[in-house]
Amino acid sequence: MTERLPTGMGAPVKLEQVTKRYGSVVAVNGVSLEIPGQKMVTLLGPSGCGKTTTLRIIAGLESISAGRIFIGDREVTHQPASQRPITMVFQSYALFPHLNVFENVAYGLRNLRVSQAEIRTAVSEALALVGLAGLEGRLPSQLSGGQQQRVALARALVMRPQVLLLDEPLSNLDAKLRKQVRQELRALQQRLGITGIYVTHDQSEALAVSDVIVVMRDGVVQQVGTPEELYTRPANAFVARFIGDANLVEADVRGGQVWVKGYQVPDPPGHKAGGRRTLMIRPEAISIRPAGETAAGATGDPGAGTGLPGRVIDSFYQGMSAEYLVDTDAGQLMVIDTHLDGPVLPPGTPVTLTFAPRGMYLLPEGEGADLAAAAS
């Protein structure tokens, strides 16, 4: 059957100072968000940060202690879940084991007393959208994990919601299948123009599926931005370390120049206020070479020095790349050599490190000064 674009999708969602308390515990603390229509927005953070509670609040599955919620131009703060134009895909999929694929997808429509002819058409369209046409008669136990996830997605899409909520929908899949299904999910969201709100603690998953990422910690929004913005210009040390791997080192800013333990680093983007600052360096932005070996493309600028000296603590072969842990005067640094063209340097090797400005960022003043706390 030919796919058809579901109607009623793409509404924006707005949260105004939303707070949720459980006794003395504040799970969500004054969260204000404007989620654009027809985009995929991911709530990202560690366990207990409030992301799933926020999702359940939007769904109407949790009441709020304070604040307001809007879907499109309509306030839904006190409306029950059944009256909100939202459907949700749960982490466990929540399929009925005794119902076949067709009946699982049709379940919500039957509760609305939709005619049998309309149900047949709508279910067929939904299964075609997720690539399960022809599997209507199978039970969930006869499907793979990826197919079960698609059934749950079809059951949500068949209701033609304005907003689709996804609570860690790929966490039960193995790594290879998770990557495949997230690509399919992203392609489907873009093709249909769905407003999606996605919860995960997996940074790579968030980077892959999102138009916008909302990073949360202890019930508070830390930063909102595109994946590239969060990766290249994190607001603080927590975001820097949670979005990908990051080295955070103490730097001195003098006259607009940035120094790390006597090595002048190439001019990094960020906040150039003078004094002691925190410099974020992505592992792939660090070039590593044996001590005494000339760097490829070196300028010979005596003001910049030859690089930051160090010694390899550990090394890991990764096929086309190598990962290193290097001890330096600036602390232990993670290095990813993405242009491996020789043997991996063994532990104990004296090395020189140089940095590329594209993978560095000076954090705002006062953010990340306590580097030990940033690692927690």
C-alpha cells in the first residue's frame, strides 16, 4: 500500500517554569522550554536528571507542582493524558503479547470506536510506513527486537498525534541494531514532519537523531542547542564532558593569547577574558608524535613552542585509529589519533602533543574552574 502522510502532526510544545516535587525531592526544577514543531528534540542527561519525568509531564502521565504546558496554542496543563494530542513509545514497547501485530496497532483506534474499514486502512498505512507490511498476523514473540520496536512506533503513528514522545526506545536493542533503527527512526521523523521529543542518556544516540538537544542535570536545563553547538561550544564543564569525550585543562589567558603549561596553543574560540581559565580540548583535536620528531606542517613559530611534552600511559588499537592516555604537566589527557599511519605508540613512549583550534573551546569565566568536580 502507498504510504500517506499522517495528518495532525508537527505542533510545537512549550513549558513555562515547570516544576515537579516528590515530597522534599525536586525532580524537575523550573524548566522552561520552547520545542519547535516538526523537529526532533532530545532530552539528554544521566540517570536521575529529570528527563523522563519531564517527558511524562508533557504526556500527562505526571501532574506538575508548578508551571504551565502548551501544545500548539492550547494549554494542556491540567488535561489528562487521554485528552492530549500525544502518543508515546515506551522503553519496554508495552506490546500486548496475546495480540497479533495488526491488533496491537489497532488497539487505540478500537478504543475510539473507529469503524472497521477505517481501522483496516489506517493500520495498513502505519505498518507500511515502518516497513512491516505483511507481518500483520504475527505475535510479538515471533518478531525480532527491531520489529517489535517498529510495531510500537506504528501503534503510536496510527493515532495521528501532534507530538510523538519516545522514552529510550532503543535501549533494549543490541549496539548494531540500535544504530540501524535510530537511522530509520530519524529518516521517518524527517519524512513525516513529526514533532518528536526523545529521551536518552546515550550521547551518540542524541547526536545522531536530534535537531536540538536539551542537556539536563539535577532537574535543571544546562544548555539547549544543536548537536554541533553543544559539542563545539559547551556552556560548562558538565556539558563538555557529557557530550562526547573532553579534556579540561587549566589555561592562562594573557593579552588574548592562551597558554597551557608554557605551550601557547593555537587561538581557540571562546571567551577571551584574561586570567586562569578552563580550556576544553576534544581528544581528536590533539596530534601526538614521538618526542623529538618534527610535526607535519609545523610552522616553526618559536613563540608557540614545539608542543606539550608528555608520556604515554596506555594505548589502544582501534583499527583505523588509536586511543592514548598521556601524562602531561597539564594532567592526564585522552588523545585519539584519527590518522594512524604507523604502529601504535607503546606505554612509556615520550611524546609531544599539539592542539588544533577547531576542537578547542574556552569555557565561560567561572565555568569548569573546579576540574575535579567536573568529572563527577
